[in-house]
Amino acid sequence: MKKIIYILLLLMPFIVNSQVTVTSVNTQKVKTVIENNFLGGGVTVSNVRFNGDTMVNSNQFGTFYNGNLANPVPGDTMAPNVGLRKGLVMVTGDVSDASAGTSSGTQSSTSSPTSNDVSNITPLINVINASGLGSQPKNDIASLSFNFITIGDEISFRYVFASEEYPNYVCSNFNDVFGFFIDGPYIPGTNTYATGFPSAFNLRWKNIAIIPESYPEQPVTINTVNGGSSAGSVTPCILTNTAFFRTNTNNNCKMNGYTVALRTKPVPIVPCYEYKLSLAICDLGDAAFNSAVFLEGNSFRADEYKLNVDEIGQAASDTLIKGCSKVRIKVKLNRPSLVTDAAYNITIGGNMVEGVDYATFGHSLTIPAGDTSAYVDINFLTSPTDIPGQVQEFLIIAQETSASLCVKRDTIRVLVRVPEAFVHTLTDDKIYCADVLPQKEYFQITTTGGVGDVTYHWSAGDSINKPSNSLMITAPIVINVTATDGCGRVIQDKISFSITQASATVGSDKEIICEGDSVVLSCSESENYLWESYPADISLSPIASQQNPIVTPNQTTKYLVTITDINGCFAQDSLVVKVIPAIKAEMYLNPDKVNFSNPEVKFEDLTVHGTERVWHFGDGETSTQLEGTHVFPNSEQKEYEVMLIASIQSVCHDTAIGKVLVVPDFMILLPSAFTPGSGDANSVFVPITSMPTQYDFVIYNRWGEQIFSTTNPGGWDGKLKDGSIAPNGAYIWYLIYTDGEGVKQTKKGTVNLIKGGK
């Protein structure tokens, strides 16, 4: 077992600037982390997992940024610290052990949750077995795996391996290991190997974390890349690869040592087929003294070229002009060209002849080393055989690569037209009203068939180049213009200006309207009209150019019209339309239901801003009073419709409707005595009402016993339940009934029973 030294450092908080900083990506989606921090173009990934999960659920995985690496250069492996700017980092323990800090030799944190499952690192186990350490425990395993498809025919990326095992455990049993393993090709979307390719393309979990130019190939481990001093007897033990190793002297990270920035072994890839990649690292022997792998951001990529064309020399259009146009063919690589220049070949198609219709050029674009793009300009030439208006086709076809197996080969189509006749239209001769002078006039000439940019020269009388494109008109004058296109073709013309007069007269069909009503505006005959309103009337906007617009202002509004006559002269006139606010008639009637005995109703006009009114009570009577009382007829039950017509200044009107119901008075009477058995009208005790109603009628004796009940119609004939007439005496009655207003009422009292008959 290693001797583990525990050192307790009690320090005040401090900030580490410009060194490796690490950020955990725990709880993030692994695929998103890879796409944002590792991929660099030309590659798509799927089935992305860390320690077997699609979501990061571990403290072993994060991103890093190296502030000490001021100007990283692609291919530079001699950086004095961790030689990568940014990317991903995996640690056999807590990811914070890869950040800046004192290299104390005590970083022995463990994975959380525990990660000792070797089922995710089968290829790495094979490497461990080959090193003779297969029997050692495998702890704090960190495994990143995914499937990928690339459009390129080669794949590689840059990385740095760092460890706390340096230097005390070089060539010992505690040889933390890692590896990057690639497997394929597979038929996309299946788990079936693709066949029919040369053996060099058949990669079966091949480790590409190899010491550069080693033969036979040596995997990068603590026992193969180190400072040259052995601390154990495990074999193989290689101490000669010191050029690839750096001892940590500046606390750029917490590891004792690390490799220079290495590039994985380039391996041939079949474009458009699927491959599997497994990147794994683990503590060997025990979980102490952690190791880390830094993966350069955006370095996992395939060469991807973008071809495009820009038009040069005239405004952008779908068709270029022969003799005056050219195009720029540009190609851009998704990474700087590394060591040597990169050549990109294009093919030209279409019906144009090189050297006749366009200038001869080389069909290869060279991207200089360290750069990402190149371009070439192609000039289109006029030819004696050109036909005016003829359109010719120029095709620019992208370089053909193995990627064309699954990526469409770009073809850019450019149409080139033979120049047509150079013609123009010019601002018409104009006539001004005398009262608008002086007037600054801007001139306009429109040309067609011109090649490239067209320039214009204006002159008046003896003045040269004045006005350039405008002139202050004070008297009749002639303006001359010369137009020249990009090919030197010339057009000459002139504009004449003279003096006249214009006038406008406006009116309306109503001077005062009620809010919500319309008014017809009118204007004397002219060529063009432009109405404006103050304050703004939205009903005018869509018809502001009509001679006689119909508008609906919601407030008093001034309307101004500007007319343009047939000669282009202007005149103005205005009018005001007064708008009276609309009213809403409201009335008060109390009560709205009366009896014959008191058919009087109070009425009141509640209309806001109303100035006049007429009441119609529905019985033939009217009134103009603001408030008062009205007596309705009481000879019959009837509902009367009351109408209030309210007005403002006899212009704006509104009507309110109300109802008054006149009904007979309601009365119910009960006698104080009755004579059952007498056979006369007083032989039954029954309620007497002025109008039909519903009731419940109950009789009790003096001891509170109910001896009779009935509902309307009905009364008590004085008999008991056995059919005999009740004894003489006082009896209590209760009556529940509905009155003339439809309201339930209760009455009670006593009645004297006096037997009648013989």
C-alpha cells in the first residue's frame, strides 16, 4: 500500500488567476457537454455516456480553462504547463484535483458515487493486462464513450495526461492507466460491422493514445512517459520518453507531472460509417494519488470545407453582367491548416469558355499553413459573339472527396448576362405654382441595361456640375443630365421647369354632428388629394387620398387637405367639424308596479349632459319635464311602456325604455264566526279574496290539535274527521297565502263555531 501523507493547510481564502480552472458538469446531459466542449465540426455523435449514464452523475467529469496558455499554437507540444487552452477533463477522483493549486502529492479523493465497475472499460482492461498489472485492483474508473459518424477520412484529437503518481510510483504496481479506443466501422444505426474495406480501415477497439513515432507502438502511461527515473521494478518500464513529459513546477494544476500536449494517432476512417470511441482512465492498485486526462476543446473533428461565392463590382443580383462583373470563389476550412498548405480543387462547368467568356485562372485554391481560408477572383469577359440579353451559365463545383459518399457535393450556379441597351427614364418636365417659389428640386433619372455602377452629372445653363442632383427653382429653367455606366456608355437628356398656379376649396355636408355620426368632406376638382386631421381621426387614414372622404370623428376636428393639380402644383384649405358627445338616455321610474288605489309613479330623466327631452307614458300622455309624477289609468290591469327621448342641442338623440305595471289591489278576508249545518252562505268557514290566489288553510282546537287543513280552493265545513260537527266554541286558524305582488304572507286568528240547523 502507498504511504499516504496527510497535510492540513489552514489558509485564508485567495484567488488563483490565469491558471487551470475546472468546472463540474454534474447533472448535465453528457451529449450536450461533448458537443459544446469537444466536437469541432464534421462529426456527429450519438449514444453518449459517462460511466454508462447519459446524464453526468459523478464528480469525476468537468470542463477546464487554462489562463496561463496565452497564445496556444496548434501542434505546439512544448508548453511549460498544461499545453491546452480549454476542453474536458476526467479524473480518477474529484474533478477539482485537476485545477490549479499546490502539487502536494496528497490528492487522493475518490469518485462519488463509487465507480469501480470494469464493465464499461473492457478495452482498457486489455491494456492493463498487457502491461502485466491485470491482477491489480481497478479503482475510481472514469469512462466516456460515444458513437460517431464523420464526413472526413481521418480522425484525431489532442490531449494531456497528468498524474500524482509522478515521480514516486514510476514503474511501480501503482501505474494509473488510460486509453482512447476506437472500434468500427459499423453500418449506421446497427451494431453490425461493415465489411469490404481494406484491413487498415477495420479498427477493433484500437488504442490511439500512442507515443508519437514509437515502434513498436507504445501506449501513453506513467511507465512509458515520465521524467526518466524508475521507482519500481514493473516491466515494461520505459525511461527514454522524457521529451514528452513535464514536471509540475508552477502549480498550474495539482498533479505532480503531465505530458506535453499530444495528438492521438491518426487512423483511417470510412466516411459516413459509424464508429465507437471509448476514453477511459482509472487508478490502479488503490484509489490514492489521482490521475487526469485533459481533452482539448473542439479538437475532435474532421476536415470540413465550406465553399461559397461572392459577387464583386456591382449590387448583388441573381445575374451578373459580362465585361463588368466578377465573382470571388472562397473556401473555408473548419480549422487552421496545420503544418503545410492545404490545396482545394474546384471544377468549372456550364456553357462558358475559359479564356473567351471568363479570364483563365488556376482551378486550385491554396489555404496557407496556419490559416483557414483562401479565395480567387474570376472576371467575366465580353466576346464578339455575344448576343445582347443572352444569359450564360457558370457552374462552380466543389472538390470531390471521399466525404461525397454521404455529403452532397456543392454546386454553385452563376448566371452571366450579355449587356443590353443602356436606356433611361427621367423626371418629367414640371410646372410650379408661383407662390411656392423658390423651391429646391431633386432630380431623378432611372437607367436600365447599365453595367456596374451608373454615375450622373447634372448641369443648368452655363454652370458646370451644378446642380449635382438638385437646384433651387426661382424661374423657368432647363436642367441637363449625363448618365455613365460602369462600362463607359453615356446617356444625355434634359428637364424643363415652368410656372403656374393651383387652388383648393373644401366643405362638408354638416358642420355639427353627433359623436358616432359620419360627415362627407368635399374638395374642388384636382389631380391628387391628401387629407390630414387635427387631432388625428383614424377613420380618415385609409381614405386620406380621396376627393370626398366620409369620416367619423369622435371629437371636434380640423381637416386640412393638400391638393396637387395636373401640373404638380400644391394648394391647401381646411374646415372644422364640431362633434357633440353622444348621450345615453337613462330614466328613473318609481315604483314600476302600482295598484288601482294609487296608480301614481315618480319619473326622472337621469341622462348625463342631456339638454332636452320628451316623455311618452304609453297612455297617450307626454311631458318635457326633467322630473315629476304621472298618474296612470286604473280601470284595468295593464303594463305601460314608458319612452324617454333625450337630446343635446337638438342634434344628438337617444331613447330609453321602461315598463310600469298597473294591477288591482289585493284583499283577503276571513269571518269571525260561521254556522255549520245551517245550509246558508255562512255554513262554511273559507277565506274571501279579491283575486285568485294560492293558500294553505289549517284549523286547530283549543288544545292545539290540528282538526282540519286544505289548500285553495276550499274551506272548513265545521266537521271533524269522524264526520260529526265540532262543538260550539272558538277555534284557531292559520293561513299561508300569496298576495297580489307574488309574496308569501301569513295570517292567524280565531273563529267562533255556532252550530246551525235543527
